[in-house]
Amino acid sequence: MCIFCKIVAGEVPSNKVLENEEFLAFHDINPKAPIHILIIPKQHIKDFQSTPPEVMAKMTPFIQEVAKLLELDKTGYRLIVNNGKDGGQEVMHLHFHLLGGAKLEWPQLAPLEEAKKYV
């Protein structure tokens, strides 16, 4: 069982922000911004690429509700999903990072030499 499934099952504690029957939002234990929330489906889905469209149709309003609850809808936020090893996904359970609470920078994501290969 992955760490996020253990959080959903109540076996691992989390600082919850919002929860419903299908989704859970909680504070990241290693924040990269003043507000850093992880948003997951309670159902184990490996990654974004394998996510059924019906799940995203329900997850989108949940994510928007979290942003509104934290008043990030007024100031702005970044929503990130890492997909697969090269995309930076560390936990193989679909999760979105909701970051806000400050003006966020956009650091270089890959060495420039690597990026130029694709231009």
C-alpha cells in the first residue's frame, strides 16, 4: 500500500484541509511555498496518464474548492502534477500540488543543454 493510500486509510496522519467521499487535500510535509497542499483521489490511481476522464471531471471542482477555501482564488496559485519518473513523480499515486501564498518563481526545470535538444 502506498503512503497516500495509508493516509486515506487513516494509518498515517495528515494535516487535512478538505475531504469528501472521493478526494482528500492535505498539507505537504516538505512545503515548497508558504501554502503547499497535496490533492489526491482516495481511489489509488497510479498517475495522471492513467486517470479516467470521469475522475478529473469530479476532481477539478474539488481542487477549485480547496483554492477558494485557502483564498488562493483571489491571489493566484500554481497547480502542478508530476507524471512518471522523468516528470518528477515520487509517489506513484496521482496527486496535484497546489502552491501559493507568495509570488512564485519559475526556476529552470532541466539543464539548458537538455532543453535545447527539443527546440
